[in-house]
Amino acid sequence: MHHEFKPVYPGFENIKRYWDRNREIVVAKILPGEFYVTKQNEVISTVLGSCISACVYDGVMGIGGMNHFMLPVNKSAELGSVEDQLSCRYGNWAMEFLINEIVKNGGNRKNLKVKLFGGGQIIKSMTNVGEGNIKFASAYLKQEGLSVDSHDVGGPWPRKVLFYPETGKAQVKKLRSMHNDTIQQRENKYLHEIEEQDTHTDIELF
């Protein structure tokens, strides 16, 4: 069956979308550094290691989106340093762009609800980047007066997240933890392997 892809909002033409035969729905797959906003009946999907995805939606207007970001790793151990504030700019950017695009396309800021996922510690020997990402996201939302509806963060697992912006429903599949202590193996290699996993783990609803 040929499924017709409806046009995306301006600015999201680069996001990879495909027809999922099992779910009979269009899936927009986002990679690290990307985000996607839609009002259509489609799913946004991503795989997270220590990165964070915020799913933000206006349930009244039936519009929402999801981002996928990771703060740059800060070499200086002193929290609260200038470098630390600069490294948060990336997270601020990821959150602000997502919220602004939702509002720009018909969402109402006072209706916005947030679900937060990711921030796992996937590589034991790495400093806990995930924890920093979780702290940042929580502090950002608090500062913006947005409450977290539900979340599934931390722990040693990578996660696959499916988010339905129209309804605000999210499904999370915890994947096998893939600890390996050679620091040279970067996380994206893990994410690539995680993508290949055919897991039979339970899907949790949030």
C-alpha cells in the first residue's frame, strides 16, 4: 500500500521519515542534535544513550515534538564555572527551539506538558554524562515553569523512545546495557550497535 506523506512544517525537510508497516503509521526518526515538531498522526522515534529527549506537547491543540541532545562534555571538574554555563547553551538551544516551534505552529505555551527520557550511563568508564544531562533538563524546565508529566531517565540502559505528539503518548523500550570499558569506543558506536539489537524487552507506556 502506498502511503501518502503529508508535508512537514518548514525547517523539518531534512528529517528522515518512513512508513512503518507494523504500526501502520509514518515514523519520523531523529538523530542526535535534531528535533521534530508535528500536528499529524505520526510517531517521532529516537534511540538514546546518555543523551536526553524531551517530548513536549499541547494535548489541547494536538501538536508536539521531540528533541535529542547531549551537553558537551566539560573537561573542568568545577561545576558552576563559566565553561559549565557555556556548555548548557547547547541544551538551552535544543529546548528553546523545540518549544518555540510548537508555539509558532499553533501550540499554546500554557498547555505544554513534558515527558523526559534518556540520560543513561552507557559506558562505565566515562564520566557520568547522562547525569549532567538529566540535571540540566530538570533545571531548565523548572526555570521555564514547565512541569514534567512523566519521565524515565538514568540507569545503565540505552532506550528506544516512540512519541505520539497528537496524543502525548510515549512508549519506551529499554535495550540491553552494553558496558565496555575501553574509553576510546565512543558512544555513537554503541548507539549504532543498539539500533541493530532485536530486543524482546517490555515496552513501557508513559
